[in-house]
Amino acid sequence: MSDAVLQVRELVKHYPVRRGLLRRSVAAVKAVDGVSLTLERGRTLGLVGESGSGKSTLARVLVGIETPTSGQVLVDGEDVSTLSRAGRKQLRRDVQMVFQDPYTSLNPRMSVGEIVGEPFAIHGIDPAGGRRAAVGELLELVGLDPDHTSRYPHQFSGGQRQRIGIARALALRPKVLVCDEPVSALDVSVQGQVINLLEDLQEELGLSYLFVAHDLGVVRHIAHDVAVMYLGRIVEQGPEQPVYDTARHPYTQALLSAVPVPDPAVRATAGAAAQPGGLVLEGDPPSPVDPPSGCPFHTRCWLAPTLPEARSDAPGSRPVPTVCATETPALVPHGDAATHVAACHFARELAAPGVES
Amino acid sequence: MSAASRMRSAAEGEGRGTRHSPGAERSEGEPKAQPLLEVTDLVVEFRTSDGVVRAVDGLSYRVEAGRTLAIVGESGSGKSVSSLAVMGLLPPTARVTRGSAQLAGTDLLALRPRQHRAYRGERVAMVFQDALAALNPVHTVGYQLTEALRARRGLSRADARTRAIELLDLVKVPNAKARVKEYPHQFSGGMRQRVMIASALAMDPEVLIADEPTTALDVTVQAQVLHLLAEIQAERRMGLVLITHDLGVVAGVADDVTVMYAGSAVEQAPVGPIYAAPAHPYTRALLRSIPSTAGADRGTRRRLPVIPGRPPSPAARPSGCPFHPRCDVAQDLCRTAVPPLTSPAPARLSACHFAADVLANRPPRAAERRDDRPQAAETPTTPPFDEQVPGGDHE
Amino acid sequence: MSDAVNAAPTAPRVSASNPLAEAWRTLRRRPDTVIAAAVLLFFAVMAAFPGLFTSTSPRTCPIREARTTPQGWGGDHPLGTDALGCDVLATLVHGVRPSLLLAVVVVGVSLLIGVTLGLLAGFYLGWVDYLVSRTVEVFLVIPLLLAALLVLSLFKGVDLGAGTFNVILLPAVVLILFGWMPYARYVRASTLEAKNLDYVTAARSLGASDLRVMVRHVLPNAIGTVTALLPTSVAGVISAEAVLSFLGIGVRPPATSWGIQIEQGSQWVLGGAPHILLAPLACLVATVLALVVLGDALRDALDPRLAA
């Protein structure tokens, strides 16, 4: 194994659903249900999935806002959960977060100087040259005017606010930045600026990113490796190129084909309007309180009913192979790269590139 | 000069003979289709503490039966405000100060609020981005679908129920019979947006305005909803106005495109040509800045081409061409003169002084066409204002 | 994507200076604020130096001069006399100090208790919230008068002295005991809202302590709703005190207060002497309105988003 800066092992996060007078826990929202990941130093791991896939919960566990139900989080090889309180606080400095919404992630009553300088205040750090100078340097690093420390967040545009958020996350010189949809709230023309900034910072500071996003185009651009989540589990993972070009999981393929391509020619060749590639999934993702048995995707899978093994349990129900409904598929290598893994019983059926348009 | 007259003079004055309306992508000789909705020279102003602000500045477009017009723009471009004006749903601080919106011979903008209401829903309906906020949590979905029908058409309870089920079937909500009795919170995001579409369709409108209808949805669900919209539109020959910021969505469903920037249309054209060869630097830059899933930049991670700076606030628009501070081909002329919508090619309109050059993808040769300018301006001035300083004051 | 509707008012501004100086500039630009400040200053001076406003003692009450109508400036009784013949102006002037002091003490202490409990309850939830919420409900259910009687019997025969502060001690205790609940409820509700905001999460992800998160991030953005409550609470306290004085635990005679005056005056509104009521009532209304205006202005001035 090479240089892993952040490792996640069998991470589980369940939220109890409480009911009744005694607030007894009657069920659990299985937000993250056994996820293992490795983020290597200086690289970017893209984490994609739809709402409810657990990608944001995972991000929050990693920065310590939520405590995991079980599993391990290792920062530089050290298990966070076994550390003392002080040790955790120290370690927490190594993993910082960039938030999605630049309008709500900055306290409107604090000046930019206070916001960016708050990490120093919290950890009682006095950087060489004083906090003021350090804040100015951070602002400069993210491309803002260091003289603007006394301004308030509302005086900045969305893109600038996101830069302030990044400066705050960088104050403690973290090793890992967890970016939770950092550009999805920004205008298209501003998104690129922030993405380029993140890439520059990575190069300059040797940062590692866990980049959580639903925009597959942005993830392809910035990420070295990609993990696809569905209902709290990783269904496919691997280097960016094989995952996008030769996706092995039917969900990944559906996700890729659902991304609107900014090219009207694609529509023309595909025939039906709004249906390029032809993989439109039925229905919505199921609730993580009661995920389907077996493969969590089998209730929406477009591949399963087309397989010769497919059979219908009850008249009228979707025909799927029995194994999909009963056994949870493991992440096993498929395709050329050993690091490219997918959790599908029938991934072999997908060996032929079906998505490349 | 108003935008509409600009448009006209552009089309005629350039001596190209025929008038090119955006979306006139049909065979020669076919009689010109009567537009369902024609917005001309719309100006909407807001009263704010900083004075009067123009959110929409001379916007014109037309929607024809069975066609989809996409209005694309970033925040502050006025794309939503313009449709709220057509719907008569502007907030009290806003006023339409000029322009018309002709719907089958009636100018919607000249109507009094009471009369306008009669058109709303019946002839023009609107679907909003946030379906959860647009539905009332304390009434059943069935009740909300048919509220207007019962009030305006006097449907009985039983008839209304039947109609509600029909509508839910129409938007492919499974098990419609049972679901009419449920409340909005029992529906998922995608299903709620379907309900919204169903309620907009309740009175069989001729024009449907959809304001970012899929922005809040996941991609797989977005694909379903877009598919549904396209299907229903084709079936009913409805005019559809799709307001969005997502050029991917536009490419998938639109017939015609209007690109808005800082309150006015900067480019109008049928969807194919506009993606193949944009005639405005803004459209071109926007298209370039989208990271693709197809991996055109595979292998080496190239920097994403970006538009420097940020969209201007409606309260502080740059002089001349509003895009000039961010434009990669801006010339001296752009700082002072507002470019009219001109037609650099058949069926194309672009509000750029150098539209023809941009269309041909060659560097602008200043002045020539704007006859009265001296030869000196021929050498392009370098660089465009905004050096690529990330952020700073320009953004 | 928001559009011009939202985007319009956020034009970037260049001015950047000390927020207090900016707050003061904002205050000055609003004439209603200046008037409100003047009104409050006027009553404050009156409380500090009653001798400046009247030379008559509120305790000389010749019964034969009872219910004299107002005589205007220059007369013996500019605002007339009350049912017992006491000078209305003198009573009014000497009643300012206990009335305002009581209001400030009661509202201040209730606010402190309410905000602290509400913040803790909303932030930690669980058993803390359970305890606070149930306590709030219990106190809301017990009738004020019943509790007042209880306190009265507890303090029966205890000599509290005659200083201004001693005079208001009993009503203050009773009113605080039954006045903190609304603050706790409001603060709890807005804490619940504020604590899930991204910037609060951001502070926690940086490793900020609970106290820091509460004081720096949650409270400043949760307190807004409560400040709107304050001016009317002041009025509430002043009139509630009048009720308490009926029971003998209000401001004790010979000291006097606006509450007592209003209570007494209300009996003569239809009896041909409305001035006994109107004079103190006008003062109370003026004070409350001034506080409302000033409170609004202060809130706007301290909010960087509104400071223009």
C-alpha cells in the first residue's frame, strides 16, 4: 500500500429513529453502511452519489462532526477513535472541511478576519508574525485581497465567499480537505474558478482532497480516483478513467448516462429526446431506513430484469435474478485494473463498454 | 433604441433581406408559424434602497406551438424575473416599465391583476424549482391539483377526484388512485415535481413556463422529469419555456435557445447551431467552462477554462457591453457602445459588436463593420481588462 | 439559482470601518431613533433628579383638593390631582425611578435566566431540554396571583428597608419568577434553528468548544427574536406591578409608581377625572414606543448585513 493519508475501514453510521413515549429506537437510518476508502497523499478522491446515498454523512464523520457507529477512521495511520480527547482535537486539525453553501457556511456577524482567524483562536495558536498577518496570507493564498479582513461576508459574491471558506479550512495547515459539494451552489462561470483554485492549492501545498459531489463532470475533472455510493454503500470504485469509460456497475452506467451532455448532437443520435444512452432509471432511490435486501440497487436496476436468470417472485413484480435480491454483492475487481472494483453479481455482463457515447 | 427595434433594424438593416427570428429552423416557404407567446422589449425594474434597478432590460423572445425555448443565464441575469413578469407574479417592488407579452392577441402585461389571473393557469402555467415550497403541506395532493378546476370550472368533488387521478396518471405517478389522497411530504422530490407539473397542466395551458424544474433533483430523477416534460409537450403541442442555468439540460430538450446576461438576451438561436458555433463570446466561454464526463481532458488534468470575474449585479452594470469586463475578445468599442442584437448568419442573433468574427471563431477585426470608426482601432487592444487574477476585486 | 430579486440589494460596498462607528452613523441617519433616545434620556433624568421637575411632594395630599383638573404650567397642580388630592405631576415624577428600575431589573434578570436556559436546552436537547421545557410549562401554568400570595406570606413581616431598590425587591422577585419563560422558549426555538446552520457546523468541525459555539455562533444569531420582545415586556412589568401592589407586594407606600397610578386612575376615567389615568399612561406609552424604535434601530445597526 502506498502513502495513505486518510483511511476509512468498514465505517458505519446509523441514526436511530425514535418513536413513542420512551423514545425507544425502533429502526435506524443506515446512512453509511460499511464503507472502506483510501485517500492517498496529494491525490483527489471523488465521491459521487445521489441524495440519500450517504456521501455527505461520510464527509461529516471524517471531519469529526458526527461520530461513527462503528468502523475506523485512520489519519496518517492513526486511528482517530482510540485517541484521547486532546489527541482527537489535534488530529482534527489535519482534516478540514469546505462546505457546500457559501451563503450559510460563514457567520454573517463575523468579519472575514474573524472568520479566517477563528481556527487560530480555537486552537490557541499564534502563528509567526501574528494572527493578522497569517489571515492576510491565507486570503492572498486563495486569491482575495488581504486588506479586506474587516469586511463582512455579505459584501462578497458567492465565489469569493467560497474562497473565504477555503481560507478558513486551510488555516490549520491540514493534510486533507473534505470538500462537500464545494461548487454546486455557484454560477457556472464561477465554478471553474474555484475548481482551478483547489487544483492550484493541491499542487502548491500537497493537499489531499476527498471531493464529494453529484456533478459527475466536475468530479471527472478534478479527481484521480472515484467512488460511487448508493444507499450507504460503495458500489463501484477505481481510478477515474476506467470508472468513467468502462463502468462496471449498472448504477454507475445509469448515472453517467443521465448526465445531460451539453451537445445537442448527442440527442440527435440517441433518438428519443432527453434520453441519451437510453438508461433512464425507474423511480426514486429507496429509503435508507429500509434498504432493499440483497443488492441495494436491485429494485431500480435496469440490467437485472434483462438477464436470463431473472425470475419474478410474485405476479406483477419486477423479475430479477434471485441472487440479486438475496445476496449483497461484494466489491470485487473487474476489468483491467486491479484497483477498479464493482459490487455487482453480474458485472461480467457489462464488460462490453455500454456507456461510452 | 429599444431591444426590439434594435433586433428589427439589425435583421433588416444588415441588408440580409429576410427577417430571422430565433428558432426559424424550418424549410423555406413554409408559412411562418404564429407564435403562441411573443414577448417584446420587456423591461422590468426593481425599486431598491439604492434606487431603481433594471433586472430585465429589453428582452424579446417567441414561443411556438410544440417547441421548447430555453432561457439560459446565471444568477442575476433576469431569466426568472422575466417569466414572473409574464405570469404577473412579480413582487410588489418590481414593475414592468416597457414591453408587451402577446398571448393569442392579448397583451398580458397590459392586463389588470384581476384579468391577468384569469389567464394564469388557463393559458400560461408555471412550474417552479422548489416543489416542496410550492405545494401546501396541509392539503392532499388531489385537492391541490384540482383546487383551481373546482373554483373556475365548478367541478363536483367526484369529477375533481377523477380528474386529479387522470392528471397524476398523465405525469406517470404510479398508483395514482391511492396517491391523490396523500400529502406532499409523502412524495419524494421527483414525484413532487411531477405533481407540480400535473397541477400546471390541470387547465390545459398553451404555454408552460418551467423555472429550473430539475435543479433540485438528482441526475437520474432529472432525466425522468425532463423525459416526461418532452413527452407531454410533444403530445399536446404545447409551447414550453425552460429556464435553466444548465447547458447540458438545454442541449437535451430545447429547440431554441436564448442566452441572457445582465438582464438582456446576448444570443438567440436554434439549439444545434448555438452549440456548434456560438456567436457571442459569453456563450462560447460558458460552453467551454463545463467540465465534461466524456473526459475530453483525460490523462493530463488541464486547467478548466474559466470566465474571469463574476456576473455583474443588476445595480452596477458595466458601461457599454455588459460582458466586456469578462470578455476574452473585448475591444475599446465594447467599453463604450452597447452592442445591438445583430444577425451574423441566418436564424442567428447575437449582441456582440464582433458577432460575425466570434461565429467564425477568428479574432475580432475591430471597427470595419462599424463603418464610422477610425482605422486605428483595427489593432486589437490587449489584454482584456481582467487579467486572470483569481478573485481579487473583479470577481 | 437566485435571480435579480435576491441579487439586487447586495451590491458590494467599499466602506470598511469599525462596526460601532458604523452603527452610530446608521442610528443618526434615522430621526425616529434620535427622538426615541431623547424620550428615554428625559425619563432617565427624571428618575435621577426628580427635584428638577416638581417641587411639590407626592406625599402632601390635601383631600379637599382631590380630583382637581389639570391647571397647565404655572398652576399649583399642572396635571391636576388624584382621588386623594395628591399632585399627579409629583407622583408621576417620583414614580419614574421605582417603575423604570423595576422594569430594567425584572426584564434584565428574566432575560439572563431565559436566554441561558433556552440556549442550553436547545443546544444539548436530551434531558437538559426535557428539564427546562417541563419547568417552563409548570411556571406557565401556575397563576401569577397565586404565586404572588405565596411569596407575600413568605416575606410577611420581613422588613426590607425603604431604599429604592428595597422597595422594588418583592415585586421584582415575583415578576422575575414568572417572567423568564417566554425568553427561554424563544431562545430555545431559534437555537434549534441556528445550531444546524453550516457555519455552526463549520466551527464545530474546526474543533471549537461547545461554549464557544454557543456564545460566538449560535447566540448572536438566535437572540434577534427575543430583542423584539423586550420593549413590550417593559410595559408588561410596569402594569403587572400595579396588580401586585393591590396585594401589598408591589412598590410599597409611601413610595409610588406608574403602575399604582394607572391602577388608581382607571377607576376615575368615567368619574370625571380621566387625567389621573391619562398622565401616567401617556408616559408609559411614550417609554415603550421609544424602546421599540430604539430596539429596532439597535438590532439593525448591529447586523452587518443591514448596516448600510
